Amino acid sequence: MSALAITLLYSPAPRQVRQWDLSLPVGSTVAEAIRASGVLLEFPELAEGRLSIGIWGRKTSLRQLLQQRDRLEIYRPLRVDPKIARRERFNKQGVKKSGLFAKKRAGAKAGY
């Protein structure tokens, strides 16, 4: 086996996914795959900050060696803290329409 088949994915916006299928030499790192894909040229905003990357959903570093058929993912930063977003959704929906109280049988006690 002289080359690794790698897939690199990046989602620039919600419901948009760009995919690059790469063929790299054995012993290539994550940094080399990102450089070879050209993703930094297409999305220059990625080069400005520190990249958050993972392989098959597990965070990794730029020095990580790649394996055959790895799926390399570049993650966008969160715009809103998930805890704050959940709290705001809960406040907007109200107590009676969320959590344990969302589906109540007729005549049942609250929370059951």
C-alpha cells in the first residue's frame, strides 16, 4: 500500500458540507492533509484562528499520523454556548411544554 485514501470534510455553514477525497503518502499527518486539500485557500478564515479538528468525531492534533480511510473533520466554532441556548429555548417554550411535562396523559399527575 503506497497511498492513503483520506476524506476531509468541512461545513462552512449549517446544512452545507464540503468534501475533499485525498490520496496521500503513508506517514502523512493531519497538517499535511489540510495543506494538500486546499481548504485553507478556499476558506481563508480557517487560517486566521486555531483549527479545531478531529478524525471520525474524536478531537486530534495537527501532528497526528493518518490511517487508511480516515475521515478528517474541521469543526466550526460554536456561536452560542449550548447551555445558554437550551436555557433560552426552555424559557421561551415554558415549563408545561418541555421536559417531563411535554406529553401528559389525560388525568395523569404532573411529571408522570
